[in-house]
Amino acid sequence: MKPFDLQRADSLTHATQLVAPENARALAGGTNLIDLMKLQVETPGRLVDVARLGMTQIEDTDEDGLRIGALATNTDTANHARVRSDYPVLTRAILAGATQQLRNRATTGGNLGQRTRCYYFTNIDQPCNKRDPGSGCGALNGIAKLHAVLGASAQCIATYPGDMAVAMAALDATVEIAVNGGNTRTVPLRDFHRLPGDTPWRDNVLAQGELVTAVTLPAPVGGRQLYRKVRERSSYAFALVSVAAVVDMAEGKISRADLAFGGLAHKPWHNPRLSELLVGKIPSSELFDEAADLLLEDARGYGENDFKIPLVRRTLTAVLAEATETEL
Ligand code: SF4
């Protein structure tokens, strides 16, 4: 690990000032950043410890939603009574990720900011445009089992590795961000993470000097909430494919279908046309096939990850069948 300067922020404004320099990183639970520093994938000159800024509360909003502080641990969020009762897809997604020990340390903000698990990104001897811009992409003609089939670019085919944010995308959450200078701004979670394009080193829309302060969930919508994660082993593995679904029925027809997908792209994948297709229709295997066709119309595999395309089709069909109690 390379030497770095450790600073402790004593206020939010102080923290945004401290993280403003290009080589500064905020440190919360440290479950991803410290690992990357040990591998010399991340070599910040300054770490800003934000752990004493509070931001651990999970509280009701005036709109009957829920505001989850950026430093609330994943364990506290998953176990919160209102999350369990009103947003169970979020509890399920968090509990599908990592281990209990990691969830005890990992935070809301840190989870959103976690970096790809692309093997070439975490090996400094390999080319990687995300870690070392202009060096190439080792995964394009290499080991790409975990990699994207949607929204990739010629520069990078990495996936966002998290589960929590996939559920938050299905729930249409909003990210609150503190801006250097004391202001705040909000971004729909569905727009928080980026596609790689020509700048794959930028994972999300946070600018240097900005910090996530909370994620707000809208008022609960009811319906069936499912999170299905397909992975190579039953725990402590990243999603090959995951589906978060908030689905409701009225008079035999689908009245709500908010879907988001993990393991497919550089961000939690949400296609609003899926909801438009499904809502108002009687559920059937033909309809679910149509939804999968729509989801995958621009999908492309890179050899090793070709299997994801039929896998996400089957997973989406199974989730929709369970959520609508449809016999296939
Ligand atoms: Fe790097 Fe992205 Fe290519 Fe992986 S897929 S090697 S993260 S540029």
C-alpha cells in the first residue's frame, strides 16, 4: 500500500472541502476501497474519514417515504422494520450481497460507490481503461464471464457489481449529494451510475468534492417485491444476473411492473419500456417472452458471457411468473 494522508472531517462542509482534490477519496466502511488500496488499484494521496459525520439515521420522510443515511450500514438498512415491511425487495437484495461481516461495515454511500470486480481492473499488471485510461481493455478478448451484455462500449465492458442499488433502481429511489461549498443536489438513482462510453474511469455522476449524504425511497407502492440473484455459488458471490421486481395486479391484469437488473451492465439496468409493455396486460408466458425480447433487443455477448442472454431471459420469466402467480 502506498503512503497516504488521513484526515478526519468534522462537518459535512469540511468533508466536501477535504475530498475536493483529485487524489482524495472518502473513507466510510472501507470494505472496497481498502482492498483496492492494498492491490494498488486505488492510490489516493488523501483519505478522508467521514465516519464521524452521523448520517446513520433511517427516518420517515414527510411524503411517507424513507430516507436512508449514507452511513447507515447495510445490516441496519436490511433489518429496519419499515424496509422489511414496505420495501422488502431492498432487504432481499442487501441480504443477497457479501457476508454478514461485510454488511455490518458496508454503508449506503459506499455500496453505491463500489467498483467493478472485473479481473483486469483489480490486477495492475493487466491493461484496463478504467484503472489506467488508454491502456486498453483486457476483458474484451479475455476472461469476461462477469461482464456486460447491455450498454457496454469499445472502451469497457465491466459491470456494476452491487445488489442494493438494483433494488433501489426498481424502487425509483433518489440520491442526495452534498456539493463542495455547502449546497446539495439530488439525482434519480437510475441516473446515478453511468455507462462506460469513452470515459470508463467514471463510474457515476459524482464530481470530485461531492459526497452522497442519503438515499430516499418514495412512498411504498405495495405489490409483490422479489429479488432473484443468479450466481456461481449460493453466498459471497457477485450476480451473473439479478432481477429486482415490484409488481402488482388488479382485476387479473398487471397494474405495476417496476424492474431493474444487475450483472448486465455498467449500472443497474432499468428500461422504462418494460413497464409500458407489461402494465395493463394479462400475464402469460408469451407476454413474458415479449418483455425479454424488449429487454435484450440490443444485448451482445463477448464470448465467455454469451450465456447471460438466455439466463436473463429465463430469470425474468421466472420472476414475472412468480410475481403474477402465472403457471408457465
Ligand atoms: Fe478495465 Fe472495463 Fe476492460 Fe475490465 S472491462 S479491463 S474494467 S476497461
